[in-house]
Amino acid sequence: MIKKVLCVDDDSISLTISQLLLKRTGFAEEVVTAIDGSDALDYFEKLFAEEASPETAPELILLDINMPVMNGWDFLQSYMPLYSSRLPETRIVILSSTIDPEDFALAKQYPVVIQFISKPLSIENLEELKEHALIKPYF
């Protein structure tokens, strides 16, 4: 089981579905949420300011792309230089409703992004994710 998952999405229904599925399927022990990329960056800033410990950071981030204030791509551009080296075990899964091939190609440019899942999150998605080489050791 993954200790902590951060879900970043401006859609409260998607956040609720993700939280319920992650907990009820035993995929994650704890689920924290952020409503956009800026909120997620604030979460990491506070995490390091208060605890300064990568052990308390989420092992997985479920990231939506299309959000107001700061979208998923802007989040990734800020996250990479600030936190990717400090959190080498944290992986990101894009969870989006996009069908734009450019988004799929762009996701591949970020080494921390391990998978692209279409919304909404489902039990099948989680089962498939459990088989990913970088996630499998948690299960």
C-alpha cells in the first residue's frame, strides 16, 4: 500500500471519486488534495518548511492538466527544479480528460511522470497502476 497520495484537481467530484477509490481499494493509506498546481506547490513548500523530511511526502501525485490558476504543466515546470531531486521516490500520474496528442507527448518529457490515465479514476486504472514497475514494490 502506498502511504500517501496527493490528488491535484480543480474538480471536486473527481477529487472525491479519487479519494474514495484510493482508500476503499487499499491503494493508499492517506490521500491529500490540492485544488490546482499552485495549491500543490504550497503543500510541498509547507511540507519542507515544517517537517523537512521526504519520508512524509506523497509517493504518488495524481495530477490533472486543465486547471485554473496554475495548470498541471505549469505545476510540473515549477515542481521539477524545486522538488524532483529532493523527492526522488515521488512519481506523478497524469489523470486528465484530455485527448490532445500533444499532452500525451508532453507528459513523456517529464521523467517523474510514469503514466497517463483518462478521467475518471477507476478500479481498473488502479489495478493497472499497481503493475507498473515503479509502483509494484508498494503492493
